[in-house]
Amino acid sequence: MSSSPSEIRLTLEPARRFEAIDVTKRVEAEAGDVLARHQKAFYTSLHTTAGYLHHSLSARLHHRSDRLDLFFNAFRALFPPNGAYHHDQLHLRTELSEEQREREPRNGDSHLTFIGAGMRNAVTYRNRPDTPVYFIDLDGTNAGICRQRTTSVLAYDDEEVVDQTVIDVPVSRHPIDSINLADPRLGVVDAINERLARAGLEKGRVDIALDPAERGVGLTVNEYETLLMQHDLVEVLRNPLKFAALKSRHVRLRAGAELADGGVPGERVGPGAAGGQGDGGAGPPPAALAAGELPRLRPRRGGPGPAGARPVPEPDPGAVAARGEAGPRDTGISHPFALRAAPSPKVRYILAA
């Protein structure tokens, strides 16, 4: 007979910009053998530049932190930090107040890495002794300040599907586009919330996945910020190699300018960066959410961190409609959205309890 689910909420403070933290050890330290008492655990991240890898990808990396570092080095080369991303041109971010612009991290590389590397905001792992589950932070420090991160772990034994439906997603005529599924004008989130209310569950999981017949489209959960989604991401999808070459050239030019002014060059990043996980400036793995969890939307470790660690807030993005017009301001941070290079996609909603 299965026992009632157990939920643990953890606060994490990474010491480096890129760091993989074994959450199973933190759970054991704070809640004892709770994972050993259940067959599975559902891990969720409340952030858009920090999260998890799908269990199948983690298994291919042998659940090893050194292999995680090699994996993400490839994305640091594709999305180098300080690469003049549209997202980081804060003077163009009309949704930000002057106070928010002063605190907003320039972390376009981390968002693109999260999306491109298939990182997820939620994953399900089977509980196995001596198998770590890594919370991967792509933007753990900003301006020398450690960010506070939050993750929750729901340990359980059994689940069953109690409701599901198929939802059509309208798209524009652009060959490459991103559609915010949380835009209230689409009604996707409202429809799901209505079904959740009728189900009356105490604990459950919503999976948003592409219809199996869909091609040329993907799903992820991330900050839906206009410049990031309508410019940076579109440029990557249109020509990834050209995008990487332009961003790397900008980083080299910037480093040369700093040397000419008597400054010091920036740290080395990308493949070959010294020091393993502790080095490299940045970028998180992007997420194509996996089937089976809300992040299943299909469609550094080192010395002590800076003293006086305090949280650096995430941005409060504005929603953008499918055709690119500005939508109503949204108070959320993580939003599911579809990346399209084909006709209108269908998404499947599945509620498991």
C-alpha cells in the first residue's frame, strides 16, 4: 500500500554562476530518508535560468557533475556571456521600471542555454540510492552577489491520469515564431485551471505536451520577454552558427577594448575553460519540457561564495501575443510557450494525480 506524498521545499544559494547542486543530499540533510520511503519524486524549479535535466539525459551523462560541465560548455560556446543580446539591452526593456533596470541581470545567454539545452522547470525521477539529482543553476551569481533559488520536491508512489484534452494553438504567418501559451487571450491557462478546479485534487501534476503528430515545433517554459523571444531566439533558430560567430566576435572585441583601456580581459569561457564547473561565465541549458511533467511540456562549484549573500530578484516580464503585439502585463515569471516552424500546433493537456 502506498503512503501519502511528502513535500520538501529547499532554498539554495549557489556559490558560482554555473553550479550543479545535488538536491538529494540536501533533502537527506533536511528531511532524512523521505526519498527512500517513496518510489518517485517530482522536482520543480521556480526559476527560468535554473532547473533540471530530464532523467533520460541525466542518465546518458551518468549522473556525473564533470559530464554536466562538459555538456554545458558546448552551450557556453554557442551562447557566450556578454554577447550583446537584445534581452540585455535594458534601455529597450519598456516593461522594466528604472529601479528594476538597476537590478535586472544581463543574462540573455543563460535563458538561451536553458531553452537550447532542454532544461526543465519540472522533472520526475525514480528514487534510487546513490543516484544524484542535480539542480543546475546557469546564473547563480550576479554582480558578485549570490542569488537565492527555490526548489520543491514531492516524493510519492503512485499516480493516475484523471483528465486530458487537446487544445489548438493559433499562430502567425511567420515561418519562425514563438507563442506565449500563458497569454490570457489564448485562454489555455484558464481552461486548464477550470479543469483543475473541477478535479478537486490535493496533489497533482499538469503535463503540457505537443501532440505526437506535430513536427517542426517545440515547447519550453521560460521568461516570455519580447526582445528575448522575438529577436534573440528567432535569430538562433534561423542560423545557429552565424549567431554563435557574431556573439563570440562581440566578446572578443569587448575583451580587446578592455585591454586597450588598461583593464583585464574577461574570464575564459566555453570548451577548454579551466577549472571545470567553477569556471566559465554562463549559460544555462534551455529546456524543451518533457512529457510527464509541467516541465515536461513537450511542443560551479568551488570555494566559498561572496560574503553577505542576498537574493537577486527575477524580472517581471510582460506577456507578448502570438503575432508580436504587446499583451497585458503578467505577474508571473515562467510561462510555457511554443516555438513554431510549421502550421498551427496542437498541445495535449494531461492531469495526473
